[in-house]
Amino acid sequence: MAYARRRRRHEGVLELTPLIDVIFLLLIFFMVSTSFVVNREIAIKLPQSTSAANEPNDQQLIMLIDAAGDFLVAGNLYRDASVAALAEVLQGQLGGQITDGVSIRLDVDEATDYRFVIKAMDVCRAAGISDVRLNTRGKN
């Protein structure tokens, strides 16, 4: 006599709990390992000049001034900073070296009030930097 074998069917069940755990751990991993880059630039529009020349200098510091009078020095934004505080920042950039061969490039927005340019020149004088250059954009 032949017995009919009953096959037991296993229904496939997708368990979501381990899948959710893995996705949650991946989410936490990517959130922790991602570095957020803070853009420390200010948007300026340089004035145009027909005689603009780019002179690269290894010991040149850069100071940006936007139309609102905010200063960007060494990647840090300074609002309503005093001349002494900004001069201290420039001295920190120099690292105590002699300021004879050091120049500073002022990138000033074309809509900036003249008083902020004068303030920047006062900052440079207080820091002991006498070679101050104004940056312009060429006629392109």
C-alpha cells in the first residue's frame, strides 16, 4: 500500500524587525560619520578694472569685506568687530613673524561703504602690515 505523503508547505514570511534594525543602524552610522562642511565665505562682487593684475604671493593674507561691512579673515566672519580685535586676528595669522615681506589683499565688494575700507586699512596698520593691495576683477 502506498501512503500518500503529505508535504508540508512552508510559507515564506518576511520578518521586518531585523530589516528595520539594520536600516536604523546604517542611518545612525551615516549620520555620525558624515562631516558637515560649513561654508565660511561671503559673496562679494569685486569692482571692475582695466589694469587688474594677479600677483601671487606666498605670504599674502586675504581679508574680505562684504557690502554690509562684515569682515572675513582666516575663514572666520566678524561683524561689528573693533580695529584692535581684527588686528589681533591678523597678528595671529602671521604667527609672530616679521611683517616686512607680508602683504594683505583686500577683497572688497563694490557696494561697500568707504568707511569699511578705511577701517580695514586701520586694522592693517595696527597689525604692522604696510603692503595693502586692493583686489579687482579684470575686464572680461
